[in-house]
Amino acid sequence: MKPTQRPGNPNFSSGPCPKRPGWSLDALSGAYFGRSHRAAGPLARIRELLDRSRALLELPEEWRLGIVPGSDTGAIEMAMWSLLGPRGVDFLRWDNFGALWAIDGERELRPLDVRVLDAPYGALPDLGRVDPARDTVFVWNGTTSGVRVPDAGWIAAGREGLTLCDATSAVFAYEMDWTRLDATSYSWQKVMGGEAGFGMLILGPRAVERLERAIPPWPVPRVFRLTTGEGRLNEGIFRGETINTVSMMAVEDALDALRWIESIGGQAGMMARASANFGVVESWVEGRDWVDFLARVPQTRSRTSVCLSIVDPWFTAQDEAEQWAVIRRMTALLESEGAAYDIKTHRAAPPGLRIWCGGTVERDDLEALTPWLDWAWDEVRRHGAG
């Protein structure tokens, strides 16, 4: 039967992600609209954002944090174009974004000694093959595959190479061992539920040393440059003096998200909410024979971007185009009922469902969602995708 209770917030997109509970436009009332981001008041706001972020992430004192253009993509690209070159690089590829960074290594960053460690959607590469003498580029949490690294223990403490980590759907959701991460990227629009367009770049001391010691063998675009003309780190980037114009509306929204995170117990509170949210979906999946997690190993299942596969024989017997038609029909039904928006898996992933379970989502909304998933599947199973 069709459920009668709908989620209070049916937004379960994996990016941009749901905003914090209770958010409204009033959260932006203090924004410096129409002001220069370099003026004293706006600059103080940017520096407050950096300071709050540092404190919530529990960054070591020597680690730098800066706002950069181009969301998480811009931040990880900036790290790759600025830091890679002196050593061979291991790219870990098990989701769409890890694949994109590997493409850059293979096609754009030349000459570069590239090795790609692959795994299909739903699995991790053999992390034991990562060479600590080489640089490593990887995503902590595969947003398009629902697969994450279980921890940072596979990264050698005494490594010679650098680790470059795309952590956009992991920061504020998992414990991050900063001593194992030399350059880390994320964006406000993921776990924080902020606005898109700006990235955050975290640099450890080993990354700074590389920047000041080694010149990349390729031209570095201006918006990616982290050093001055004298080859020193541009410290201004990490004091709020952004490379290009930053939106003060987006800054105000990010500050609102950070204050809310502080109010629920900081990073620990966010991780607890994500774990509880994931538990709702996990319990539901365990009671169904038509759906399962795309991630095969429980310890590697994402608690934020939860990717689900339909395993019913009727579905698996169809070709990929027909499977996508089923997914489109299911999600269209859910959207027409106002029960769930934007839960198709990424276009590069296998046909399935993807539900954001990060800390800005309310557990009650997920509990209200799951009966609708059963209903949508039953509708399509009985009537087809036409």
C-alpha cells in the first residue's frame, strides 16, 4: 500500500547535499552583500570561517587550511597540478571521481610516472599494493560507488611520497588521521550542507616542503598556483586572502553550517548522526531481498553516500538500458509523491539508488523514506517501467 507519512525533508541528494535542519534564508541575514571580500569586515568573516573549520576538524597547528576556487574539484586539481611531478604516482580508482583524477595523471600531467590501481564499483583496490615511495592520489569516500577506505592505517607513517586525498564526502563524517594526509580537499556543499562553488584545501608540512622545493614540470594555471614568484608558499591563501573573488553569501552560509555543527557536538556529533542514519538504511536493507549495498564489504560501506543495487532476478535479467528505465521510473514516482528527490545513482555508476545519509539529514526522514522505496519498487515490479 502507498505510505501516508512523507519525510519532512525529502532532499536526499549526494551533492549539493541537504542543508542543516531548520535552515532558512534568515541564516544569510548577516552576509556582507555587495561588499569586497578584501574589506576588513568581510575578510574577518572569511577568517572566522577558517578558524571555526580548523577547530572543528581538529587540525594540527602546522597544517594550513585555505579557501580555493572550483569546489572540491578545484581543490584536488590544485593539489595535483602544484605538488605532483618529482615522484611516481599511484592513483587509486574505484569510483567516478577517482577515475577522473587518474585521467588527469595519464593524459594532462605529462611527463608523469603513473600507476593506476583499479577496482570495480563496489570494491576497493588492494591497498597493500600502494608504494610508500610514490605519491598517492585517492578519494576517502567514493561518492559514486558508496565505497570508502576503512581508515588511514594502510598509509605508511614513514612514507617518502605524498598522499593527496579527495575527502569531500568524508570530512565531518569520519575520523581523519591528518598525520597520514599531506594534501586534503573538500567542499562546503557536501557533509556541511553548504553552498557549492568553493573548495577547501588542507596542506600538511610535507606538502609545503614539496611546494617550495620542487617546481612542477608543466605550466600551472593562475587559479592553481600556491606559491609566490619567489617559489615560496603563498601564505595569504591560508589567511583568508583568496585567489579570486569569493561569494560572501556562500561564506555566510558555510559559517551557519559550522555553527550548527558546533551546536550538536562538533565532528563527533556529525559522525554520530551519520552512523545513526546509515543504521536506518542498513536495517531496512537487511529485511529486503530485492535490494543490497553496492559496497560488498561491510567495513567499506559509506555512511554518507549510500549506494544501493537492485538484486531481484527480474531486474538483473534486463540489459543496462532497461535497468536504467526501471530506476528512472522508481525515482520519478518518488518525486511525484514528494517522498524523495535526486536519489538515482551517478550516471557513471551501475544502475541503482543513492541516498545521502550525512549528518544534516534527520533520522526520522530516513525512517519515513524506506516504506516509499518499497512502494516504488512494488509499483515498477508489477506495472513495468513504461
